[in-house]
Amino acid sequence: MENAKILWVDDEIDLLKPHILFLEQKDYDVTTTNNGTDAIDLVRSQPFDIVFLDEQMPGLSGIETLEQMKIDYPNLPIVMITKSEEETIMEEAIGSNIADYLIKPVNPNQILLSLKKNLENKKLVSEKTTSQYQQAFSRLGMEISGGLDHMEWVNIYKRLVRWELELGKSSDESIKEILAMQKAEANQVFAKFIERNYIDWVNTISENRPVLSHTLLKEKLFPMLKPGRKVFMLLIDNLRYDQWKTIQPIIEEYYRVVSDNIFYSILPTTTQYARNSIFSGLMPAEIQRKYPQYWIGEDEEGTKNQFEKQLLDEYLKRHGKNIKFSYNKVLNLNVGRKLVDNLSNLMNNDLNVVVYNFVDMLSHARTEMEIIRELADDEAAYRSLTLSWFEHSPLKDIIEFIASKKADLFITTDHGTVRVSSPVKVLGDRNTNTNLRYKTGKALKYNRKDVFEVGNPNDIFLPKINVSSSYIFCKKDDFFAYPNNFNYYVNYYKNTFQHGGISLEEMMIPYIALKAK
């Protein structure tokens, strides 16, 4: 690698020769000048990796030189060096986007630390992160292969997400592949865990069961509803745990995280089933039986989630929560902007529920639109696209407003999504549903080892389309494909983000309680 090129600008540059010799011995290439005008000419005439700039110089001051350099080269790291400890000078320099701020007299090790921080930071962080994951790899592998309970699986998934986010900054592609393989292994073992335990969980046979979709509000939101407190519940459709961690730093500008945890979505991990279950406090078959007017079946026309407000109203009444609440669903940008304009009117309510549909639309758009497929080509790009959208969305404005009103905030989702890659053949009649990750119908034909099958939907509280209906669920990164037009189907849907089945990404999803700063 070529030696890093440093420009050092100081009107007393001759007094700094010992420092310059020290840096040259460390293989840095140092160019010097004693005034701002020459420094600007040098930067324009040759490339530099970093500039050390004296703040107090005759002629062009350090701040003036800095501002001129930043116009032409906004990404050039500039370290301001000054004798003054005045707060105004410090604020002016920091506001001009300096890379570092050092007070004279500086010693060689301070300079060296600043260089490493600014020129080698990414490389050092990448190497350290890679080394740390290598050390954690075996321990994680042993834990995954052991008999984990639902809380231990939460811990495993959080750690996998953490490594995914950390190694996303690394340039070491081989270590990323190793992590992807470990995550795939975790998903395989997790699917077996769900097959063994899910029926017991939903039938409450097991005391050691996780928070599920239909118990989330009762266990985690209702305790937040206290006299005199305003609470906003924000359900961002299809928000995975890694996507939450991606947008969390922005939200933490306004809110402190009180608790950051994971609950388990019910099956199928789709909006129709999981979200109706969240807002009703009931499993889907129980909704169909208790509130038939509010359940739209797989074989019926119409939007499947059009009665969430009514279901929530009934749920609150059943638990003696006689409170004033609102329910708003944001399906597009214009609706989001209108909601921002109307927020002050919502402050009269004890509870305000906002369902925000963007992430779900993004995953579907990624399947349907070529440009989105290219922008979200992999997991890291998918997270990046979510972050970019959030930073410029009305949703950020909503969070900023409710923080200004000191309202409590509860953020969650209904299910996650998984990037599918392996087709599994299935046959069904024309009434079989179209979802790629689960199927329900009669006379379904499939390889039993490929799926989690539930012959009697009553066992997991799911409605039947007809007497002989059953459900099958894809596991890991599989997706269902019909034998006719198989290759076309596979090529179209491979590497798209889907939901409905069993995976860490779909089932293990965030709920977060926050208090305004």
C-alpha cells in the first residue's frame, strides 16, 4: 500500500521538524507549508490523505483555510491544531466538519493516534471485528447445536444480528460467507425447534412459552397505559430485528430505549394472520369464531386486515381498558403527510395506534420492480434502503413530534421477512392460496421432509377453508414452486424477500418500549 500523504500547515512549521521526522520514520509522506494560501494551492495541485492545520496563522486563518478546502474537497480529513481552548473556536471548527481537534503543544503519539483514527480506522475496526467473530464462531456453533429454549434462541439471534451488522462494515468477504453459513445452520436447527414446540405454545400446554402475537399487547403494551400518560403504538409492517437496529440510532436522537426485546410471530407469519392476532389478542380461528364479521378468509374477496380497529376496541374492552384511542393506517406517502399534520389532534387520546406499511411495500416492490431489486440486492443493501427511506419519511417526523410532546412510544411489527433461495415443489388445486412460504388447501402434494405440516388446523388455531384443509409451512430459506413453469417461477422469485413461513428473520421480531428524552 502506498504511504499516506500528509499536508502539515503551520506558520511555525520549522519548530515541528522533530514531529515530521517521527512521522517519516513511520513511513508517512509529509509535505509542509507555513500559510493557508499555499496550503490551498497544494491541495488543488496534488492528492493528500489528510491535512494538519494550525488555527492561528497570519493571512488566511486556519478556519478560513479549512472552509476553502472543504468547498473543493468536502471529504478530505482535516485535523485542526490550536493553542486556544476557547469554546467558540472549538465549536466553529467542529461545525466546519473537522476530522479531529488537537490542543498545542501536541506530542508525536497524539498525532499518530489521530492518523490511525482517521486513515486506518475502517481497516483496524474490520480486522478487530473479524478477529472477534472468529473467536465467537465456535462458541456460537456449539450453542446452536445444543437444546436451546425460546429465550436462548432470542439471545442467539440477537448475537447473529449483531455480527451481521458489524461484519457488514468489513471488507473481508470470506468471513461474511462464514457468518451466512452459520446463520443458515441456525435457521435449520431453529425450524426443528419450532416444529417440536409450536403446537404446545399456542395451546398453552407449555408454561415456558414466549410472548406470541396474540399475547404481545396484553403482556407488553397494556402495562404502559397509565392515567396521565399518553402512549403511541407504532407498528411498522414487516420490520425485521436487524432493520430495527439499523434505524435505532436515529430514533435515539429523540427517545431513550427502556426495553429492546423480541417476541415470536404466530404462523403463518403474514399480515392477515399475525397482525389480526396482535390487535385482537386472539388466535385466527378464535377471531373467526368470536367475531366472524371481522374475519376475511383466504377464499374470500376483500382486504384481509380491514377490521383491526374494531378488533382492538373489543380487546381493550375485554381487559377493562376504558380509554380513548385512535387507529391510523399509513399506506402511502400522502397519508403519512396528512397524519403528520393531524398529530396535535391525537394528543387528546390515551393511546394512539399507527400502522405504517412501508417496509412491507418495500419487500413486495423488491420482487416486482427491477430497480428495487438492484438497490436491495442483498441483506446489507435491504437494510441500507430501509434506513435511507426512514431518514426521509413522514414516520421520522411523527416520532420527532410525539417525542416533543413527551409521549411514551411502543414500536413493534407483525412479522419479518426472509431472503428465499431454495425452491420446494408443491401441488395443489386452484383454490390453494398463492403465498410462497405457506400453503393451505385440500389434497396438497409435497415432500414431507421439506415442510412443517399441520394436518388439523385446529391444532394451531387456524381457520379451515374446507373440512379437509391442512397447512404446510416452508422452513429456512425455502419457497414453494409449482412443477409447471418451474424454472421461470424459480428464476423470478429466487433471492426475493418473502414471509409466511418459519425462519429466525420472520418469526423473531422486535418490540421496543421508549421514553422521550
